[in-house]
Amino acid sequence: MDFAFDATTEELREKLLAFMDEHVHPAQTVLAEQHAKLDSPWQTPPVVEELKAQARRQGLWNLFLPDPEHGAGLTNLQYAPLAEITGRSPQLAPTALNCAAPDTGNMEVLTQFGSPQQQADWLKPLLEGEIRSAFAMTEPEVASSDATNIETRIERDGDSYVISGRKWYISGAMNPNCKIFIVMGKTDPEGSDIRRQQSMILVPRDTPGLEVRRAMQVYGYEDHWHGGHAEVVFDRVRVPATNLIGEEGGGFAIAQARLGPGRIHHCMRLIGMAERAIELMCRRAVTRTAFGKPLAQQGAVQQWIADARVAVEQLRLLVLKTAWLMDTVGNRGAHTEIQSIKIATPRTVVDIIDRAVQLHGAGGVSQDFPLAELWAGARTLMLADGPDEVHQRSLARRELKKYM
């Protein structure tokens, strides 16, 4: 693996860093001011659309999508350092570049598995940033980390499918511009192959029987910037059979294909969040005095900063290696590394942000600094896309298999 950025990556990094300094970081204050004046907390502040327009003009649009027909055509290795930069402003930067979850994963699914009509109806407006979307998998009544537990039913009825079930923590669903749901459910609950029981289907938001019931909080936050995390009920929701993505029984395989790139995106953004926390730690340490000397001269603080720097450099190399393997040998060949970064990155970044909170004292848990919100986001990623323990179980089995 070559550790140097290629010319394309370097050029985009320079453009993106300038875009962050000139537009995104100054917009943070504007975002909060505009949000306070909205009729609904789930509406999109005007500054977000202004940033999206500016990003498109500068060619910083759909960078996540490797398909050159629909996206920027970047490899995972090329996109990874760009995702890290956006992680310094997780509320604004990914959305400004049309690179925010869950839209990114949904666009990947539609690009790889969607029919031409599905792509025309939903992929195109998503790529244009005209609408938002949601991915409905997690359920409150079962351990959804095991997709074979999903209870939502997708039943064939003539030329239609009828969907019944209850989902929660459906990211993006509170945004009024969320127009389409990709729903995971069972089309063959009695099938002998438990990984062929599930299917994915497209459900427009305005379909009768679909109810976005409430916003779920995440450590007390409602995550307005990303459209919230909703409880959604599907009460005999009927859609055309042509809304099925791929084939019946293909939902589990599609979900696995969706998760590989998504974990790279999440982990590199997490590293950007860690870099932001280190920067805030250092600024605080050199400007704050306690017990007769600057915090920067306190041994414990120096140790926190040193440990954070070492940890971030280790994580970045592991994530970049994973991206390189995905590009060269595919997701299956990078399985061990994909699970490794999913385990290591959130856990380590949570610890770094936690030290930064500690260094800021009461300010660290307040709304005057971004640290508490960054911590909540990073801690949540120890659960999202499968809790750590699921990945540890799978990873350990793969290692043990070599000796059995």
C-alpha cells in the first residue's frame, strides 16, 4: 500500500479544506441562529442549501459514490481522507457535500441493485440533493443487530406488497424532505435459509398507513441536523411489487453490501471528530491555568494529548488499509479489517473526546462547546451498524477457525 495521497486526492483535499475554512466553519453560528427561528425544528435552515449550492459549484459533490456514472468515481482509499475532513463538522459538512448518512448508503443500494425505474424515481433526486431518505431496519421488539430477527412482514398480494411492522431509530425520517424509505422486512419468514428470508422494498413517505410517530432522543439530543431518529409504524402499507429492490430473499445480501463502505465513511469521520477534539484540548490547555500553571504543563494533560495523537495515527492507518483492501480484494477480502475498524474506531474516539470534555470541565458538557454532542455521536456508533460485540464475536470466530 502506498501511503502517499495521489494527485486526485490531494487536489480534492486542498479544495475541501478551503471549503471548510471559508464556508462550513463560519456557517456553524449561522446554523444555530437560523434553526432557532424555524417553525419546526426538523426543517432545514437556509444556510444548508447555500452550502450545498457552493459545494456543487466547486465540484465537491457526491464524493462518496465510486460509480463514475452517478458519483465522483473515487475509490474508497481516495474518499477516506475526504470523509475525515468532513468529520470535523459532522452537523454540516457531510450534508453540504451530499455525503451524509443514511442517504449515502441508500444511494449505493439504488446504484447497485435498483431497477432503471427505481433509479429514475429516487436515485436521481437523491443524487441531486433534492430529497432525503431513510433506511428502516431496526426494531424495538427484537435484537436487530441480528438481521434474521427482523419481524416486519412484506407480503405479496397480487401486483402489490403489503408491509406491516414497527421500526425505531430510523435516521433522517423526521426531516420533512425525507421522501422515501428503504424498508427491511421478511418476505419468507419460514424459509429454510434464514439469510434468504429478508427483502428490501421502497416505500414513499406519503403512502397510506406509514406513520412517522415520534423522534427518538440520542443521549438527550434529537439530532435535528441529520433529520432525527424516528419511530415509524407501517400499518398494512401497500406499494407496487415493482418497488422491491432486487429479488425476494436478497435483503440480507444487500444489507451486507451496503455496510462495508458505510463503515469506512463513519470511521474516517470519527477520526475527523477526534482531530477536532485534540485541537480543542490543545487550545484549552495553553490558555487555561489551574493550580498555578497552565494546563499544558500538567503531566496528566500532556499524557492525554500524547496518547490521543498516537491513537489517531494508529486508527487512520488501519482505516486506510481497510479502504485499500476493499478497493483491491473487495469487501469479502477485507472482512477482518472492516470489523476491526468498526470495533476500534468508535471506542478510541469516545475516549479521546471524553478526555477533551474532562479538560474543559463544566464547559465540556455544555452547549458552548461541541464536545458533548461529538461524544454522543461517537458513542452511538458503538451500536450503529451492529454493536461492537457482534463484530467481536464474528472476528474471534474467524481467528479461532484457523486453529480448529
